[in-house]
Amino acid sequence: MPHEIRRVLRAFAAQPWFIEGRSAERIVALLEYRAAHGPRLQPYREEPAEPRPPRENRGNIAVINLQGPIVPRSSAVDDISTHACSLESFGRAFDQAASSPDVAAIVINGDSPGGNIALVAETAAKIKTARKEGRPIIAVANTMLASAAYWIASACDELVVSPSGEVGSIGAYMLHEDISQMLEMEGVRMTFIQEGPRKTEGNPFEPLSNEAKAALQETVAYHYNAFVKDVAKNRGVSEKIVRADPEMSEKHFGGGRCYPAQTAVSLGMADRVESLEAVIKRLQSGPRRGRGASASGASNIEMRRKRLALI
């Protein structure tokens, strides 16, 4: 298992991530510790002994859970930490709810720092496609929707933050691990036998070259640009605002920072402050329209849909 954890740690460092910085540091620290000291990795923070199912029903409201570090599918990360969120599993639960005639509205119960870039754009697109059916789709930061999770949530009709919640962390980054000096001290030298002039660049066994760093920076920029473009469209603002440095502009989306509930609403990063239970109650108790969706808050959702249609 320590070997398996080390493999996951290297995979973590080898690709771009949409994840809140403090959470990434905790995950890396835990992976490093378990790789060195023990076979069992505890979740990245205290969580229930049993993970929540992907979907829960509250009457005719489907609650889809988006909780824990995001990964594309069940993998070694899930074996190490059972509280990771597989977007493949999330997508199946969402599709089932979106295709059910018994579901009046969908609520995404979010508590995630973000995670792997894979399938994030596709998941956001899936939500936008489902919105065409007219059923309200609301994301709730209960209590965090950061980075990849924020991108997914921004695709919903409405983005709500619980009173103690936070959202944001719009950005992408990679980690490069250089263990060449450590190996040298241990008397170990790694030699690659390769074809392809750039096949092994960015490996952890030698210092990062300027050329390799530039190539990795280009990859990070590519994914960041896609993130910014989609969030700007989803939230009905310019890309300039989403990219802006909060130290340089009054209108911004944090520049990589997370913000508490009311601040996020005032910046346009979220629509309202409300608890998960209050959102569900609002949807259940309002006058019914169409498939049984609540009219409470429906006007705000419809106005936002019309505004986005103009972009």
C-alpha cells in the first residue's frame, strides 16, 4: 500500500488540478505521511464513517451529493480515501434524476475543495443541457464549493451559499516534485531509455528545465482559460472580471481566493445565502408549476436564464 500511495502522490503532482490550495496541501501531506509511515490513509479531514450515497430523495426533490476531493472515476484515490467524489458516479446519479418524471427539482449538495481537472467541463456541460428541460437545478455550498466544484456549480440555475459556507478558488496549477538531490544523497541515479525528444521532461528525478516549465505553464494556462470562459458565461459576467486580481480591481471573482457567503453574493459569485434545508423547503412548499417545480425563487432563476441567453 505505501507503494500505491506513492504512485498516487506522483500522479497528483503530474497533472493540472482545480483545487483549493489549503486542501491540496493537506492531501499531499497525508499522502506523503502514509507513503512513509503506514498503510491506512485517513480522509483528508474528519467526515462521517460512511460516505453519503450519490443521490438522496426529499419528496420530489432529488439531492445529488458533490462531496470530497473530485476525481474523474473510481480509482486508486477512492481506495485510499473513501470520501473522494467520483464525477462518473455523480454524473450517473444526476442523469437518473434529470430523466425521472417524478423529480421536480435537483439540488446539488456541495462540500468539495475541487480536485482533478478530468470530466469537470463535461459535468458542467451535462448540467447546462439538463437545464433546457425547465426543471430548477440549484447548487448549494454546504459548506464549500471551490475550484472544480465551483465550476460545476456555476452551471446551475442558481448558486446558493450556506451561511457558514464559502465559494471560489478559480484557478489551476500543477506541482513538480524534484527528488534528484534526495536520490543523489542515497546513491541512486535514474536513467531513462527513451524515444521522443520531450518524452520524459518534467520527471521528478531531475531539476525542471526552462523548456519543460514553459510547456507545463502552457498546459495550466489552457485549462485555466477554459475554466474562466465557462464560469464567466455561466455567471453572466465578463472574462475580465473572472480573471481580475482582487488587489487591483473592485470587480473580481477572487483571483484564486475563496470568499464567505455574503461576500460571494455581493461579488456576483453566488446568488443568495441560504441553508440546504431552507432551499429544499423553499422548493417543496411553493406553488407548483410544470413538473411540480416550486415557483418560489423561480422568477429569479428565469431572469438569470434570460440574461445568460443574451451572452
